[in-house]
Amino acid sequence: MRGAVLYGPRDVRFEERDEPKIIKPTDAVIRISSACVCGSDLWPYRGIQPIVQPTPMGHEYCGTVEAVGREVRNIKPGQFVVGSFATSDNSCIICQHGYQSSCVQREFMSGAQSPFLRVPLADGTLVPTPDVPSEDLIPSLLTLSDVMGTGWFAADAANVKPGSTVAVVGDGAVGLLGVLSAKQMGAKRIIAMSRHASRQKLAREFGATDIVEERGEAGVERIKEMTKGIGADSVLECVGTQESMTQAINSTRPGGYIGYVGVPHGVSLDGEQLFFSHVHLHGGPAPVRRYLPELIKLVLNGKINPGKVFDLSLPLDQVAEGYRAMDERRAIKTLLRPNGTK
Ligand SMILES: [Zn+2]
């Protein structure tokens, strides 16, 4: 089979790779229905996070089970499944507390931008849908694997409740789905911080009530003006830079909550400033597995349509263009269809 492999900065190749096989008895192999490019793939793509060897790319996936190892009990060939970007046994003490993305047996998935994928710990990592879903639902189900699950975690970690005032820092796919999540959780006011017309439009579709174009200190000023000088109850930090983190902390009211899901790159916090800000800070790699059953239901019932976040769809062999379009911010998020599928 052929799949996407990153060789170095801005060098993604679509090339021959070994077809995945069952290696451990707890593995499954799935046929990928659709794959996509994640905002976090852009860190190594841009060379900000160096790679040591050619790396198969892609960690967001859904598809049909082809084969399972002899110890797999709950997942069966022919089922349609969605899994998290982090594997989990879903049974250790950390999993029981709902932090499956820190499972004692965690591995980070890679290699999903290809026609087939090996998934370790299949019973704990994968969630089957009741039936094989229709084609039009696949993009939304795919988002649950990471980007939507991460936006949901950002909102949950930021303690979004019915009636909350929420600010979302970052207008990438995660930020936009953070808006959708906050709306679903009953937020009354959702302020999306964005200066791109197409992203503002999607933010409004997902439930944003206000748009703020300013950033940094000016952005904080605007949030303060809009909240009687107090700050937002909940702030979702979906970027991972010093500027976005500082902006998030300074936009939160004392006693308020920040859910931070942008992978921090070069972020450091001033202890004294944090102390006097009086904010709750909670983030990390999203425990997507915890949310999968609920989010799958919301998609299948038509309550949410996170697949709208894909504004570019390409055959898998054009994966390099999919990365370029996101790197240049021409696309919010690229959907990749294994060749031969529509
Ligand atoms: Zn575990």
C-alpha cells in the first residue's frame, strides 16, 4: 500500500509502505474510510518539532475492522469503528478516572494517512458504531478521533456550563470545534477570536455570538470591555504559543477556567502572575476515548455536524498538497480520501 511519510520540513511523500499486520494479540487492523491532516502535524511539517527519521503520518482515523488479534473480545471484523489518537486499555486506574490519553499502556498513533492502520489495544481504544454509518456521516465521525474530541475537552476542561460566557483563542479547526462544543454545552455567549472571514463565518455557524479580531493585549482589552471589565468564565486556549496562552490567562475572570489544548511550544508561565490571576488551568492531550460514546451518539442523531470543518477534500495521493494548503492557511482542515473512494 502507499501512505504519507514525512522526511523533513515541508517534505511529505506518498510512497510504498508495508501493509500493517496484527503484531500483538490485542491489535486490530482497520481499513481507513477517510483520513485527515491535523494542526499538530504542522509542527513537524514546519520543522518546529524535528523528526529523527522518515515518519509515517496521521493519527485521526475511522474505518472498518479487517482483522483482530486472538485476545480481542469486543471488536469484530466488519464493524465500523472510531478510535482515539492515543491508545488506551480503558481499564487501568488512570483510564478509570477518565484520562485515557495518559493510560499506563498509551501509545500515540501514527500512520493513519494510508489505506490501512494497525491499532494497538483494540478493545480499549476503539468504539464501534451500532451500524455501518452512511457516507455523509464519515467526515463528522472522523473528527471525533482527535480534532472534535479535543475541542470538546477544551470546553469541558474550561468548565463550560449552561449560561457561561466563553472566549475561544485560536481559529484553527480545534478552536472552531471548541465553539461548537461550548454551544452544545449551553454557553450563552461565545466570543471567537479570529481575523479570517471564512473562519469567522464557520465560527458563527457553530454558535459564536461575537467575533474579536484583535490579539494579544488588544484582544484581552476587547474581552474585558465585553464582560464589564471582569473577563470570561471559560477560556479555550487552542493554539499553544506564548501569546495565545498569555492572552487566555488575562482574558479569564478571577475564579474562571482555562482549558488548554494547543500543544505548548516555547510557553513559560510567570508563577506570580498566575498566582494572582486566580484562574483554574487544565489541559493536556485530550482524553478523546472518554468522550467517544457520547460524541458518536450526537453525530448519529444529527445534533452536531463537526465534519463541516473540512473545507478541502483530496484523494490520499495528493496528501502533500493537503499539508501545503493548511500550512499556508488556505484550508482550515484537509480531508483525505483513500484512492478509489469518493
Ligand atoms: Zn489505561
